[in-house]
Amino acid sequence: MNRLAAAILIALSATAAGAALAQVPVAAPAPAAAAQAPAYNLEADVRRVMKEFDVPGIAIAVVKDGKVLAAQGFGVRKLGDPTPVDGKTLFEIASNSKAFTAAGLAMLVDQGKLDWDDPVIKHLPDFRMYDAYVTAEMTVRDLLTHRSGLGLGAGDLMWWPTTTFSTDEIIHNLRYIKPATSFRNSYAYDNLLYIVAGKIIAQKSGKSWGETMREWILQPVGMHGTTTSLDEHANKDNVSSPHSKIKGRAAVVKPMPVANAVGAVGINTNAEDIARWMMVLLDGGRVGKDAGGKEVRLWSDKQAREMWTAQTPMKIVEPRPPLAATKPNFFAYGLGFQLRDYQGKLVALHGGALQGFYSRVLLVPEAKLGIAIFTNAESGPSLNALQYRLLDQYLGVAPTDWIGRVAEVDRENQAKEAARLKSESAARAARSKPSLPLAAYEGDYTDPWYGVASIKRSGGKQVLSFSRTPDLVGELEHFQHDTFIVRWKERNFNADAYVTFSLDHDGSIERMRMKPISTETDFSYDFQDLLFTPVKKEK
């Protein structure tokens, strides 16, 4: 047992350590917030956001100068049920889990079990990327920095929505995904390499990623309500339900288990627990003292600096005029965190998105400020509005009506997207016909990294289904020429896609390509990365 593990074990078992861990307290939410800032009505802002952006429930955590100012909930856990969200209500925080995976690797670096710049194949000899050079050169650090050359969200359809792929199958299939850019050339967010990072943690610890996170991080920090899989929710009552937009309104949808992608999206937590986590992050990994009064840390100062050091530059997009003041002067990705500035201060932050849940965590080290926002809806604008409103409030900046400004821009964006879709539909060759009889398009098609998708006739309709994704089933309707639209039966996906067939010289189908119809479709529906070819029928 290494010294760090021993120290944590002592800290967990000793009474004195229990008192030390209580240094990360959760105050009674509403009274504490009111006593600290009587002029600020947090509830009024949150409820305005919920109404403006159609969000059923929100949890907020705010820590400042080593104290918890808020850890509370608003709204309901599930539409149609009055049970309220509170500080203990569990939310899926999706990619905010990446910070936990980065911290786990940092702990392994401190333990001397790996180095950030070790080749991945040193620890996972069977690891392969599409390009042999990238396979040989990719380091542990590269797994976390979104500069691998993969396209945005490439390969995510192996885990999103829920699939039957195992973690090992996902990692194996990386070798079949063609890069979009050269290695380390530019930033493009990916999830698959965090799945690889989670695999390394499991391999080094000899336990699953979830067990390791619980033993190394969750228990020492005091995050006792937090889970690492949806299976653990079976015995828990205080759990938020996911909500997605269906026909423009929030509706309850079924959860999306993603046990094969835990290194990227595996943590489910609540406001009280995330407050503890933010306190530890802001204090460089310190969790308290052991029975002998010795400081206990999860990771060293060196690793704390490493996680918040810019690794990959990110493009700065010019915001719309109402949001001009939110433009950063620098924007980069560290290890498990985005890094930018706001009001002259460094902000380490991350977002998370899974079916029915969006979240954001922001840390301002100089101000010793941490803010977490969890929603049981898919609304990026709600997070943006609260992010800037809360940053201004707790940084002492003159208030701006960010809620109103974000809502204004959101309405403009929705109107533009609706107009674009209308124009695209109007421009189609409505009288065109498919090149082949409809029956000729039926059959099995295979992609190198995903596998098989099938088109079969059912109930008088042609139905496209993905063999490894039970919920990706939808009816095809003709759009123009040899392009169809698949409309998924799960309407909450908001991911209908074009399906286009290309013919060979003899009139046979050579390939099938897809791409999302809407620019608002989540990038993890990476249909555009698929290249399906017909499966040859045995004679």
C-alpha cells in the first residue's frame, strides 16, 4: 500500500479524521445563502431561468472562501410529480466526470505508476488508433486534451444512446475511425479517449473505474451520496428524472445508462456533494488531516497546477452583441477542464450533457469561488444565463441582465434554425424519385467501427435500425433523389437525419451516408462519421 492510500485509509477510519473531513461542510442552504448575501435573491433568478427556458428542476452549489454559501434545489425532480429538488437530489453530470478521471490519473502520476507523457501503449499494449504513428506517439496526456485528430464527437455512437458495446470493444474500434485532422493539430472534443483513460485507471488499480473513484476520491472527499452508475440508483429515492424537448416542450424521458463510457461521463451527484468536490479542487487536492494531524491530499500541488495548465488552444468565437462582455481573451483545454478568463480572472470550467441532463461546474481559483449548476433538462442557454449571473454576483461585478440577454439570443438562434430548415425543405426537388425501387434499398449495411445497420419493411414502412443501439430505430421517408430522412421513434432524440445512397456504375448501391438535419442535434450523434456499405448477400 502506498503512503497516500495509507493516509486516506487512516483518515477514513479515525474519529479525528472524520472531524477533519467535516472541514468540507454543507451549510443549511437557504438560510446560509440569505445570511451571507441578504440583498441577493438566488431563488428568484433560478425560478426565472426555469420559466424562461422550460427547465423542470435545477440544483445550485456555491462555495466561496472555504464556505458553502448554497447547496440547494429548485423546482421538481419529475414533471407531473410535486416532489421537489433539494440539495441531495442526484443528477447525471455527464462530462463533468472528466475532471474525476483526470484527477485519478494525477494520483497515479503522484504514485509513480505512470507519467503524463508516457505512451498509451506502455500501459495498454493493444491500444491502436487509425494511424500507426499516432498509436506510437499518443501519450496519457493526449488522452485528456482533445487534440488526437479525431473529429468532433467521433465514434460516440458506440455508446450514445445506450448501446451493447463493451468498453473494450469501444477502445478496440478506435483503430477503424479515420482522423479528421493531423495529430495534435487542433482542438476537437472527444469522449472515446476519456474512456481509454478510465480503462488505464481501472488497470492500474485492479478495480473498476467506479470502485476506484469511490475509494480514491468520493469517500475521502465525503461524497457519500454520489454514484458511479445508474444501477446504483435502484435503492435511492432522491433521484432526478431526465427531461428532453418533445414538440418544443420538456417531457419526461427514460434514463440513458452508459456503463461502457464511465471514464467520460460516469458520475451522478448532488449539490451538497459537488460543493465538497469544488472545495477540494480549489484547495489543490487537500481533504483534511489524518489521526496524527498530518495533512491528507488526494494529489500534489504539482498535479493541481498541471490540470489547470493550458494544453490545447481553443477557438474563440465572437459572441452576439448582447453577449459581447462574455468573450474571453484566452480559451484552452487543460486536463479535464476548460480554461478561460472572465473579468480578468482565470476560470476552470466544464459542461456536461446526457439525455435529459445538462450541467456546468465553474471554479475561479483567485476568488476561491466554485459554482455548480445541474439541470434535469437539455438547455444550454439556461446554464449560460445562470453562469454569468452567478459569476457576477459572487465576484462583486455590477449586475447585467444575463437571463434576458441569453433568452434574446436563444430566441434569435431558434428562429434562424427554423428558417434554415424551412428553406432547405423548400429548395428540395420535391418531384424527384429514387433511382431504384424502394425494395432495392433494403438490406444490411456495415460501417468499419460501428457495425451493422439494417433497412427492412415493417408495417408498410421502411425502417432503419442500428444493430448495437436498441433505441436507434426510425422510419424512412423520401426527401429527394436518393436521399431519405429517418425520423427516430424516440422523438426526444431530436436527431432526425438525412440518409443518402450513392450508386455504382451498374446501378447497385455503393454506400450509404448520414448526417443530422438540425444544427442543434447533439454532436454525439456523429452520423456523418459513418460510411456504410452494403453487406454482400451469400449466394
